[in-house]
Amino acid sequence: MSSPQQPRSAWWILAFVAVCQLAGVLGVVSTETGSSAWYTSLAKPSFQPPGWLFGPVWTLLYTLMGVAAWRVWRLGLQHPGVRGALVLFALQLVLNAAWSPIFFGAHAIGLALGVLSALALVLLVTILAFRRLDRAAAGLLLPYLAWVAFATILNASILSLN
């Protein structure tokens, strides 16, 4: 028989994943409104992935992010380090959500690169904070860090080419 905590935990994990996915919705809205002639006219590096790849990759990454945050949260907010780690997580999520409107909406490629650089730094600190609390949670964020590093290189290349 399952414990009463399991269904509640399932709902909580879904809530964490949903919050992360909502950050992605902002990106989709910005991308849709920003896929104007401006974006298509930009020179892009040869390693630019095809557009269809971004949706599945981000869906997976936001899911992993939500599970990672949930794993840390379930330790309890009274547990030393949990609150700080979750504040860092929230900060990186805000930076993540800010990038698309800045890049696609405002067409501010340089500012977007600054946001990505800040995101990479805050994400790295978040991973270190998570690692002290739950190694698996930190590990779940590593693919995200790799993608952010790639996105930073891509953003820098687009800035350089344009």
C-alpha cells in the first residue's frame, strides 16, 4: 500500500515542473513574436541548430530543472541551505525567462549575451548549492548548464556576425 505522502509528492513534483515550464512559455511567446524578418535576416554561425530542436530540448531541460528543485525542496525549508539554494534556483529561472524577450523582443543581442553570462554564473552557483544538499539534484542541472554554455557561445557568435 502506498503512503499518503506519495500522491502529495507526485502533485508537488508536477507543480515544480509546471513552474519551470511556465518560464519556457515566455520564451515561446517571445520567439513567436520575434521570429520576424529581423531574426531571419541575422547572420548565424554554421553550428546554429535547426529551429525544431529548441522546443524538445527546452521541454526536457525545464522538466529536469523542476525535478531538481523539487528534490531540494522536499528536504524541507528548515533544512540548512535549502532556502538559499532555492533562492538561487529562482534567480536563475528569472534570468532564463528574461533572455528570450531581450533577444527576440527587444532585439538586444549584446544585452541578451550579458543575461546568458549572468545565468551561467548563477546556475553554476545553484548547482554547487544543490550538490551540498542532493547530488542527484545537482546532476539533473548539468545538461542545462551545458545547454546554457552552448547558448552563450551561439549568442556571442550571432552578436559577432551582426
